[in-house]
Amino acid sequence: MSNPYIPVQAVVKDLRQETDGARPIKTFTVEIKDKKDKFKFSPGQCAMVGIPGVGESMISICSSPTQKKYMQFSIMQMGKVTSALHELDKGEMITVRGPYGKPFPIDEWKGKKILTIGGGIGQAPLRPIINYVRDNAKNYGALSIIYGARSPQDLVFLSELEGMKKDKSAKVHLTVDAEAPDWKGNVGFVPNYLMDVKPSPKNTIAITCGPPIMIKFVLQNLKKLGFEDDQIFTTLENRMKCGIGKCGKCNVGGVYVCKDGPVFSYAQFKELHPDF
Amino acid sequence: MDNYLLQKSKLTEFLTSLGDVNLIAPVAANGTTRFELIENAAKAKLDLEDYTASPKKVVFPQTETLFAFRNKGDSLDIEEGEEIAPTVVFGIRPCDAKSFVVLDPLFNKDFEDPYYKKRRDATVLIGQACAEPTNRCFCPSLGGSPGGTEGLDILMTDIGNDYFLEVLSEKGKKLMNGSAGVCAAAAAADNAKKEKALEQSLGKIKRQVDLKQMHEMLPKTFEDKMWKEVGNSCIGCGICTYNCPTCHCFDIQDEGSTYQGRRLRVWDACMYPEFTVHASGENPRHDRSTRIRNRIMHKFTFYPNNLGHISCVGCGRCIELCPVNEDLIEILNKVRAINE
Ligand SMILES: Cc1cc2nc3c(=O)[nH]c(=O)nc-3n(C[C@H](O)[C@H](O)[C@H](O)COP(=O)(O)OP(=O)(O)OC[C@H]3O[C@@H](n4cnc5c(N)ncnc54)[C@H](O)[C@@H]3O)c2cc1C
Ligand code: SF4
Ligand code: SF4
Ligand code: FES
């Protein structure tokens, strides 16, 4: 009988500082130590990343399953666990358990154009979709990325995104909240920028993730652009401890975000209990 | 299955005959009754009233080690959980035994919880029919009764000079293997006495609540001001959850250092703001009214919809122990009134 509370051991192979400031973000490249402990996952799923003696945090797996050797997590330093994770060096050990949650139905999107709309650290759960679609480009239509953060320094995965612009593997639209020196991209909030970019809903799937207030307005604007409920997907967050639907922390009404989410279509999202 | 008669004077002998098991029984402490591991079978009592705490902790302890670890630099030694000895809970009330049946699907469905399962499998429940239901009891509204057998392996009913023992499961049958000799065979007349005793007990239950369609009525009251009123008097102490036999929410905490320590699971309560607050400070259940509403909707709407049981057995503890007299039955009656 396998024990869902026991994590597996992994090694931090690489660390990349994505942003600085009060709440810095680092991307951790980790490799599970023992081959037999490796697990399959799909874009949108998460894992509990932890340090025994400190605790665990639910984090989106932000690498694509097409990358089989390692997994990546982009982690914002918030409190106890994420601060301890930020202190780790390359070569140190962490623990991982998962995968948790329902993934994006990415196979059902074959043949369609993909549009991601992200804000801040909310770009993390969108990244595996982006990389998966690029790695399987022949199965999907054009890939567009709209992404924004407070300032240019707060944009995660910036060099990757600029790379995609260059090699034309995606249409990348970046925006920041306020004017900044050296910033030549758009200035304005993500939901407004979405209206400027004005993507066509035709044969397109839109996926959005970011702060709750951003999600709210992006959803409204996607509707204005003519997207149907089943063309729109989002991911939600709630406080989590067990990850397996037992501890009772993450419910929105009868829905447990850890096992029934975190991915929801807009049609499902609208059915959620008003508690959210 | 089989029925037996046990002379009251032979109770200690009977308990001793159960063999090498952890015997958990009600004991009197600080003016309350609680379940404890007892070394000496003579200490087990059945005449104690008013069980403040259910023996839920036997299958779901308030603090439990998930694993102990030792960090050796490049590897981690992990030692899982604790060894569980065969255990008999003696004197559990029918409502509390039923609460185990309510908890089973939560812990067993989707991801099986090995800690709960191990304890549950190792535990035999010998119940005690309630001769004197308290004035807070309303188990019949939840499909129970003072002689309810759901979840029990053996039920004992006081019929005067003897206890009437009903063996209800394979587990119970196995337990009786070494103990049947202490008992006598029960006759039809004894059974009749038992039925009469149980009927009398049932007649003593004073409270009730109509739960018909309650799972559909609750969501319709979501925006009602009634929840604000209820929330305003609640002081958020969490007593109603800690003493509830069906509440199951927990937290996971690490103890020790990063070199050596334990990961624990500990009871938590949905009535505390920390239960749901995000690291960003945002809290989806931001005040006491949203928390109490969630607690009651969880028990009477979400849990039955997801797992097939109402998450309440009608023990009435949350009503009796609440320091500001929040009354679950009155709240549910208000929900019905708003709907009608
Ligand atoms: C489905 C999901 C995906 C996530 N993906 C990412 C990601 O890719 N990158 C990232 O940086 N963050 C992500 N988060 C948020 C991250 O889990 C929290 O920021 C983190 O748990 C905070 O822990 P802490 O110990 O540093 O903070 P503290 O405030 O010290 O938190 C203490 C405890 O509270 C819990 N907790 C607090 N806030 C949250 C929260 N928002 N979500 C879940 N548990 C919480 C944790 O269990 C933690 O152990 C995700 C959360 C969820 C639910
Ligand atoms: S909700 Fe109240 S009455 Fe129902 S089982 Fe829990 S403590 Fe008992
Ligand atoms: S016992 Fe009463 S006051 Fe305490 S949290 Fe429960 S309802 Fe509120
Ligand atoms: S995190 Fe425990 S129930 Fe979802």
C-alpha cells in the first residue's frame, strides 16, 4: 500500500533567480534521486515541495512533461517554507510528492490555437502548456502569450519569452503596470492589454492564471471578445496541506481544489460555490 | 449472528478474557468522561454518563506521527508512522461508532489513508446501548438510536442483572472466540428484555430535527442574513469541531530541525481564520459567519453529496459544549423556515 504522505527525495540541480525585490522568485530545476520514484504528470498539475523539518508548499510543476529528466518549480518567497526553499543551494536536497490535481485537458485542444494570459507568478502553471505546445507544435495551431507583471523586473521567464519571440515559436505580448526606464513593451494592466491585442476566439483555447482580481477581469474581457465558456480555462489557489482531499482546507463548497482542481473550465468555474 | 448473556459481576473477567489487546474504555476524569487506555480491566466502567469526548482519537489521534526523518546530508532516512497494536474500544456509544462509518469513505476514497486504515482495521468496537440518553441527544434524526448497531462489532445492552451481547460482525465474532466461555447463551426472553430496554431509551430522547432535503435547502440560504447573526455570536473557539466525532480536518506540522525530526498531523478546526488564510493574507472564509456557514454546509450538503453520509450523528456535543449556546438544531430549523 503506497503512502501518499511520504515524499520522495530530489536534488536541486539548478537555480535561476527570476525576479528580485521583496518577494523574489526563483526557478528550481530538480531531479528525483531514485528512478523508481519518478512520476508522470501533465501540464496544470502540482506537487508538494518541501524540506523536512520546515514543511511543504503546493507548487505548480512549471516544466513540461516532454522534459523527462528533471522537473521545474518557480517559487515566490512568501513565508516559512518558501523562504527556506530560497535559501537552498545547488546540490542540496528537497522532497517532492505528487502529482496532484486535475491537469489541463491539453490533448483535447489538439488542432486549436492556444492563448495564455498570465499575471505575475501566475505565469508558472501556464509555462508547461507553452512548452508542451512548442514541443508538439505540429499538433496545435498558433501559440500566443500575453503576460504582464508590475514592472519589467517582475516578469518571470523573461529570457525564454524573448527567445520565443526571436525564433517565432510563439507570439509574445508583454506588458507592465507602469512606465519604466528601458521598457519598450506595452504599459497597462493585463485585462486591458488583452482588449488591445484582441485575439480572435475562432478555434482558440484561452488559459488564464494570475492574481484573483486579474483573473476576474480577464474572464469578463474574454467573454466580451466572444470566447465561449468551454473555450476558457483557469487555475485556482487555496491554502493546502494534504493535497489529497482529506485535510479539509482547500474546499470551495463541495469542490476540493487540490483534487478536483486546480484547473477549471470557465463553465465549471461558474458552477463553483459563491464562497470563492 | 450470536447473542450472549454476560453477568454484570463478570465484566472484569470478560474484559480480561479478550487477551492481549490495548483496552480503551471510558474513565472519569475532572468531572468528565473520556476514553483512555486502561491497564487494569477492573477500571472499565459502564455506568458513566455524558461522554464529553468521543473515542475518535483511537482511529484519528489528535496528534499523529506521519513519519520520523533523519537527514544524512545526501540522503534522508524516513521511518513511517507507528506500529499499531490490536485494540478494543469498550463502551463506545452507538452514535460514536456510527461516526467511524461516516469517516471511512473520507479516509479510504481516492487516496487511501494508511494511518487511518491501519488503526481502523486493528480496532474492534464493543458498544454500549444508551440507557439514559442525555437531553442533548438527537441521534434518531440521523438514522441512529440508543441501540444503533452501525459500525459496531458487538453491542451490549443492560437488561438488569446481565448485559445482553449481540455479535454484529466477523471482527466481533473473532473477538468472542476466547470470551464466549465467560458468557451464557441468551434466550428469547432475554432478547425481549433487551428490546424493551431499548424502546424505553428511545422514548427518553427529547430533541429532533427534520433533515428532509436539508442538503438542497442550505445552499439556498447562502446569502441570508441569518448567517451573519449566527456568526456574530460565535466566538470562534473551535470547541464544536474538537469535540465532534465526525469532524476530520487536520493540519500538517513539522517538529524538530532539518537534521532530525517528525512530520505530524494534528487536528485543526475550520472555525479558525488561520485554517484557510493564504500566504498573501487573502482569506476566502474571512469572518466567523462564513466559517460557521461552511461548517454546517460541509456536514449537511457537501459531505453527503461527495461521500454519501451526513457528517453528523446527532450526539449533540457541539450544542451542549458551545460557550455561547449556538444550537445546530435551531440553525437547521431556521434554514428550513427560510426555505418554506
Ligand atoms: C494549486 C497551487 C499551486 C501553486 N503554485 C505555486 C507556484 O507555482 N509558485 C509559487 O510560488 N506559489 C505557488 N502556490 C502558492 C504557494 O503554495 C504558497 O505561496 C506557499 O504555500 C506559501 O507557503 P509559506 O510557508 O512560504 O508561507 P506561510 O505563510 O508561512 O504559510 C504557511 C503554510 O500555509 C500554507 N499556505 C499558505 N498560503 C498558501 C497558498 N496560497 N496556497 C497553498 N498553501 C498555502 C502552506 O501549507 C504553508 O505551509 C500555489 C498554491 C496552490 C494551491
Ligand atoms: S455536528 Fe454536533 S451533533 Fe453532529 S456529530 Fe458533530 S458534535 Fe455531534
Ligand atoms: S463552539 Fe460555539 S462559539 Fe465555539 S466555534 Fe463553535 S459555534 Fe463558535
Ligand atoms: S489540501 Fe487537504 S483537502 Fe485539499
